[in-house]
Amino acid sequence: MFYWVVKAILWPVLALVFRPWAEGTENVPREGPAILASNHLSFADHFFAPLPLPRKVTFLAKAEYFTGRGLKGLVSKAFFRGVGQIPVDRAGGEASERALATGLRVLAGGSLLGIYPEGTRTPDGRLYRGKTGVARLALESGAPVIPTAMMGTFDLMPPGRLWPRLRIRPGVRFGKPLDFSRYAGLESDHLVLRAITDEIMYALMELSGQEYVDEYAQQAKNRLRPGRRLPPSPRRGGPAPAPAPAPRRVEPAPAAGPAPQDGRPAAAERPVASGPGPDDT
């Protein structure tokens, strides 16, 4: 109930102040489970991604939002619990398994689940390598994946900024659903999980126009100097960026069924990135 109360209050305010836009909302199913796999540019993504949709979206949110202290911590905890967000311990291992199990329960209930495959916010506006948890969720639940590209939110509220820039008009693009049922039964095959994840990230790259980086965002955060950033990501109607370097191609992974009939190549036939990383969860 609190989710809809918050949305009813926030939507008119955000619409008036920021004039957010949305494209492709018809690609999000009106009923049944689906996974919204989104790039993660800013804290503001939590607000602008679900607002255009008539359905509740449950996001996997980092556990730090629920463990803060003082007044700010209490407000953050109350807000994220009130809107039904799920805390995720990003330590990996058993913590990641528990988060995936919780996400599967959300999907089993026929709901929309939001997830950020990059695992953390981008440090510089570029799109980073996705973790394979989103692929496991897709295969184990059988739910379609909706690529969800946030636009302009990095410029609206970049890392370290407490208040948004009012002159920025943010938006969101929902891509065509991606069906991975042809890989059913291959949930334990890491090459298949990597191919699926890279197909999702490729779709996000095309939707958002971001430059792709074949590196985990957290690794980049650890390496980049404080305050360093690249030119802002393009906003709606802005000039297109230079083509992102395509991930490397690998041999096609075995499929569990016939290729899709919509003319799109199978995930393993798309350009994909290199092998697994140490924190590929």
C-alpha cells in the first residue's frame, strides 16, 4: 500500500519539476513475471525507472540503504522498505545466493523484478560488464528480460551530488522483451550464463547509447581517481556517441531448443565478452 501512496505523491511532483519522459512502456507486460534489467547511472534511477509503469516494480537494492544510522539512515530504511525493495548483500557467495532466491520468489508471485546487472552505479557514465545473476534469474524463472535504459540521470544526479540538477530532463527506454527459453536446463553452464548476460548488456548499450567497458564497475571505481569523470552520457535528442567497442565473439553455446523466429540471432551468436571474472555473480 505504501508503494502506491509514495508513487501517487511523487509522480505529480517529479512530472512537474523534471518533466521525465518514457519510451517503450508497451514492451513491459501488463501481467505476469518479468525482469527489468537496467543500467545504473544514479541514485535517481530508483525513482524514474518505475514511475511510468502501472505495475509495482520490486528492485534488488544494496543492503547499505537499509543499515544506515541516524536520521538519514532511518529515512532511507523506511522509504526502501515501504516501497517493497529487497536488500542485497553484495559480499558475494551465500549472500548473493540468498538475494537470487528472494528474486525468484518475487518472480514466482507474478511480479516485476528490477535488477542492475552491473552490480553498482557507473563511476563515469559508461556501461560496464554485467554480472551473471540476471541470467540465472531469467533461466530459473523462465521470465522474459526487459532491457531498461535510464537516460540523463547521471547528469541529473552524478555520484557525490546531494541534490539533482533541475535543468536536466531524465528519461527511460524499455526495450523489446528478450526470451531465453531456448537455454532452459542450462542454468549451471557458465558460458551460457555469460552469453545471456552479454546479450542483455548489448541491448542496453544499443538503447542507452553508452560506451561499453569490458570491466566490472566496482573494479573501475577502485581504480579511478576521486572526482574523475568522462563526458556526460547523451540525453534524449542529443548527438549519438561514438560506437562502443563491441565485446569479443565466442563460439556459439549449445542451445536447448530451436532458434527464435523473430530474426534476432541467438545470445551466443551475439558479440560477447571474455570469460568469467572473479566476482561474476
